[in-house]
Amino acid sequence: MAEITQQEKVHLVRAVLTDHESLWEQRQTDMRRYKAAYMTDFYKERNAFDDGAQLRVETSDAYNYIEGFIASLFSKAPAVEIGGDVQGKGNKALVKEISNRFLFDQKTQLELASRLALIYPNAFIKLYPRHSENLLDQVGIRACSPWEVIVDRDANVWEEQRFIGHIYWENIAEMNQRFGRKKWIPVKKENYFKPASTREDPYDQVTSVPDSFMYCKVVELYDFVNGKLYFWTPNIQNTDRLLEETDIPLESADGTPVSPIIPLYYSRVPDQPLDGISAMKRVYDQVYEKNILRSFWANAVRRDTRQFLVREGAIDEEALAKITAGVDGAMIPVDTENLAGVISVVPSVPISSNHDRYLQQIDSDLAKGSVMAPFTRGEATKSSATEVAALAQYTASEIGRLARERDMMIEEISERYIQALSLIAGDDKEIVLVDGVPELVTPDKITGKFKYTALDQASTPIAESVRRQQLLQLVPVLSNLGVEQWKIRDEVIRLFDLPRSFSETPEVQEEIGPRSGGMPAGRPDGAPYENRPDSPEMAVAKQLGSGRGIKLPPFGSGPGMT
């Protein structure tokens, strides 16, 4: 294939950026409303009950809906099982230890990505290099919103994309450090929901602003057709040139160039697989109706107060004060022979029973849209045992479907993480304990075509409680069947989410000092360590204790990623 020109590369970047921004500009109103509903700030994006005299009631249904999924999908720390390379390359036990340590440390970003993918149509995770003295910490991940990532929507599957891009902001100091000093035209950092151009800022007229407050928009585009990585910005005097061009540094096990961006789709548009469907969209109309109805009720209740019609001059002010005070047994003297015409109650129209039935229907629709039965979130219900069993099975099946999408993300993150480590691992020494045995991290030990399988860690509170009870009942049976005690112990620790230190062996800790890998140590067979000769890794561990930092190649970047 003929090499494309610099101008053609810039044209490609600008074309895909324009299409991407146009798409998400059209979707901005919906995205605002979904976010506002989750934030319990519903009326910020809806012009209902604008009259200041009207009460506006907001429910937390949208927030509870999203967080119910998050609690089930991440009831435990994510983890993977590693299958060996078919050619016997690498150390799968070491790869598993490193991968699970990384996933455990990055649980917050994984949860954030899931939260974004539920509120909005989808989300992404991006691996990026970061500075650290510890080799294993020189790669991090960041959750990205869907409007930050450019995808090839003409592709049928993720792997067949011609390009993938990431849009982010860098301040001028960072731009000078990464790309050298150039004639930048910086602007204030824009927010997808609050563009800087629409904000009234009293300091807009200030001409001298520190570089840390001025930014350039950077487009990082992975061109898989030509195997190149492009960097470009519109905030420069000469926009007809790339900031930088390199080969795509990351490769899969078969040598195919890959990006450090991993997708997360919990639901997809059937005829557009790279376009997602927001889970919030399924219940937004019900949340809207419920907030409106509850506000209507609140205003109706406020108007449902005691009101009286009084014949003018028949009752003095002191008597009126007693009436309005509602004092029990109060005597109200009235100077008239006909009391019937002195005071009468203003009639009030009660709220129709249709409102109650309508609210019940809304709650029913919300439950159907959320696909999670209330009791699975720990809410008390009056459901029968049969109903509970059926609903729990249905909930588990839906959670399982979402978990499969989450697992694909976790598996790909683990694979990309190991690939990135293999690029940067060199002569510097890093020790990880694998089943109590110290292992030296080297490129040859973590390079291979491994099979990554995410462990099923998704569960609802009620299902988790049932599993724990079942395990405790099975412990005596398992012991009688000859299952080793350390295996039962590890399963109890895992299921009850007990401290990892419960499975550690003190002898190893004393021999080599603090663990660098962060995962459970100890010989599963209980064999003593005292008489075992030092391995090369043990000798290195005694001398070094931990590794030293290495400079990473630019396999990815972004805000806060350097």
C-alpha cells in the first residue's frame, strides 16, 4: 500500500473528528437529561413546575436503578483466570498474579466505566503510561465517556475498525513538554455539558492567564490501515500538520496492532453494533412521570388545608385567632342569633384515586425496566416465596448478561496490561510472590498467547447471602470428602471477602520482606521453607527488595495520563 501524505493524514483526522462531534452534539440534550436524573437534579433539564409557588419533588429512582447494577456487578473485586500459552511460552501463574493485582487496584475506574456505560450509551477504558518506581504500577487505566472516543461506526465488530481515536485536553505546559514549543492558540478547557463559549465568566477579559489554565484539544488517532498513531490539535497556528506520528506500539499476541482503548457496551443497537443503548433510557420516561406525579401530589396536599368563610364583622380578631389556632375545646363568643350564616368550611376536592393507581403502574414499569426485583437490592417486599424464587432467577439472568459484557472488558484490559508491561520490562528487577514463591518479572515470562477468563464476581445481596450459607453448611462435607483445608480456607476468604492476610504464610514474609505483588502468599501444601535453597529470584529479592522505574513508550496518553 502506498504511503499517504501528511495532508491526507490531517484530512482523515479532521474528517472523523467533525463527524464524531456532530453526532454527540445531536445527542447532548438526552445525555444532559440522563445525567440530571442520576444526580437527582431532574428539574435542572426539565421545565416543569417553573412557578416558584409550586413544589418540585424529585425521587432517587434513577440513582438507585444505576447503583443497583453497580453493586451487583462489582460485589467483589474483579479477577481473571489465565490459561497457558499453547506453545508453552511464559509463566501463566505469574501473569495471573500480576493481572489480578492490577485489577484489584483499578476497581474504582472499572466501576466508573460501568456507571458511564449504564447512564450513557456506552463507555471506554484507556490504558496509559504513568511514572512510578514500581514496574507494575507504570501502567494505569482511566474511564472515558463515549463522546471522548472516536469509533469507526461503519465497522461490524470492534476488531474490524479502520481507526479509533481519543479526544482530550492538555494544558500548554504539557503540550510544550510532549511536542516542543509551538505557536499554540490555547483556549479554556471545555466541558461536554458546559462549553466554555456559553459560560459567562467575569474573568474572560483577563489577558494573562497561567499556562495551567489554558488548554489545547488533542486528537489521538490510531490508523489501523497504515499501522500509524497520529497526534493533532486544532489549537495551533498551522493546523495542516500533525503534531507527531509514530508506529502503533501495542500489538496482540499474533502481531496485529491494537489500541490501548477497550470498549464497554451493556446493550447495542442491533443494526449498529458499535453504537450502544443507554440503560437509563429504558426508565427515563417512568422517572419523569413519577417526579411530575409526586410533585402534583405535594402541591395538592399543601392546598388541602382548613379554610373558612366568615361573615364580615360577625367575629372579632381575637375569636378568629382562636379558630385558626385550632385549640381544642376553645369557646368562641359570637354576637348573633343565627350561627348558621356566620362561618362555613371551604370545600376541597379530594385527589382522585386514579392518581394512586397511576403511581402503582409507574412503579411497575420502573421495576420492569430495571429488570432487578426490589428484594435483590435488599428492599423489603411482600412477595411470596415462589415469586421471590422466580424473580431472583430472572434478575440473576439479566445480571449475568451484563456481567458477560463486563467480563469481556476485564479480559481485554488484563491482556492489554500484560502486553504493555512486556514492552517496558527490561533490566530493572521486580519481584512478585506466586504461591509464596518469589518470581522475577521479565518480558519472556509474561509474553505469550495466554487465555484470559474473567471470574464471575457478579451477585445480588440475596444471592450472595444464600451462597455463603450454603458454603458454611458444606464445610464439614468437603472435609469428610478429603478436600484440603487450605482450599476450603481460601474459598471462605474469597466468598466472605475477608482480608487477604488470612491466607499468607509468615515465614515467607520474614524471609523476603514486604510483598511487591500484593496478592495472597503461602505454599498451598503447607511445606516448610527453611531448608529450600535460594532461587535466582530469591537472591535478587534479598538484594533489591523491589524494582525501579522505567520510562514507558507513548502507547497512550491523555489528561492526567503523563
